[in-house]
Amino acid sequence: MIFLKSKDEIQIMRRAGAVVADVLLKLEAHVKPGVTTGDLDRIAEEHIRKSGALPTFVGYQGYPKSLCTSINEEVVHGIPGSRLLKEGDIIGIDCGVTLEGYVADHAITFGVGVISDEYQRLLDLTVKALKAGLDAFVLGNRIGDIGHAVQSVAAECDYGVVRDFVGHGIGRKMHEEPQVPNFGKPGTGPRIKAGMVIAIEPMFNLGTHEVQVLKDGWTVVTKDRKASAHFEHTIAMAESGPVLLTVP
Ligand code: MF3
Ligand code: CO
């Protein structure tokens, strides 16, 4: 069942989105060689709580931290800890916050210091795919149109598109229906209606689309250990049209 949101609910989610966007903006300034992923998590949690929100990921199916921090071949769900960022890494930072009972979900992959052209292109094209997905979130379109738009960008450059993890509806829960895959056929899937709120989150790999979960039970890595990038926004369909929620 897809829960459509009222104007008031979308307004609360917009404020949750502003909090999580502020968190990632703040973290961007700390993404430097020598910083640990645990440092980033502490900064994020403090900012979230000071904003009157809660870190949605803490306790989610037993997850221990406020952020997911996924470096290089890590795709998503890396657990913050003592690992040091180093020059040339890319780090996906994913964060969810709950404000007044509503969740906003947002992720950006940052370069650490100077990164290779190959990594920069991966980031640029994954951002381009997220934009294409957001642009396909149009009244009357279907969810498959979003996946098709995302996948079409990956096809330009021969990247692997992760299929085992997908975007999702979002609201009182972080994961609601519908699923929002990063692949699909135009004109298929649920129709996009006023009140729908979803998170679109392409994960592009330099190599194979195949992924594995490490023994910690969380960290998702590429099967060939080549790098991966992940970007995510939460977007609502208001009566007046699409509203990007995860912006400052
Ligand atoms: N934010 C992720 C998503 O985009 C989920 C994080 S899983 C958690 O769906 F366990 F860390 F919460
Ligand atoms: Co998400």
C-alpha cells in the first residue's frame, strides 16, 4: 500500500529534509584525509539531535550508527568506525533523520582531497543519473520511468547499475512502498500521484553490477572490488508539482 501524504505532512518532511541536507553540508567540510568515519558519525549525530530530530538509522534492524559511510568499493551501508579517510578515496555518506515522526533520507558521495579522473567521472555520472530520475518524477508518469531514466545514464558509460538495492517510498517509515529500482521499462510500475513521496538513489559501479555483503552483516561491496558511487534525494509530489525535500 502506498501512503499518500497531505500538504501538512509534506511540509514536515521538507523540514526533515532541510535537517539532513544541513548535516551533509556540514560533513562535507570535514571530509579530509586523516578524519575517521567515526568522527563524521559523531558530528552528524550531534547536529541531528541539536536540530530536534532523531538519527533514523540508529537501531534500524539493529544498525548501530547515524550514518552509513561507504568508501571506494563499498557500495552502501558501511558502518562508521576507526577507518581513516585518505587522499584519493571516495566516500558515500548516507543519512536519515526523523522529525516529528517523518523521515528524510539523503546521500552524497564525496571525493577526499584530489581524486582520479576515473572516480570524478563516476561521481558526475551518478549525479547526472539522480537528476534524470528526479526529472522523471512527473505527475502521470510511472515508477518504471524513473528507473529507465537512471539506467539510460549508466548505459552511456558502461557502468554497472546495482539491482539488489533500490529506492523507496518514505514517510512515517524510512522504507515504504513503492520500491523505486534504478532500472525499469518506461510506462510500467505504479503511477506517480499527488501526495507520493519517494527516495531515489542510484548506485553506479565502475565494473560489475554485482554486489556482496561483508561478514559484518551490513557493508555492501562490489563483487569485483571496483569503486561505486551513491547519491540519494527524497522528493515529494505536491498538488503544485514535485518538491525536492532534501535541500538546505
Ligand atoms: N538510507 C538507506 C536507504 O537509502 C538505508 C540505511 S540502512 C540503515 O534506504 F540500517 F543504515 F539504516
Ligand atoms: Co534510501
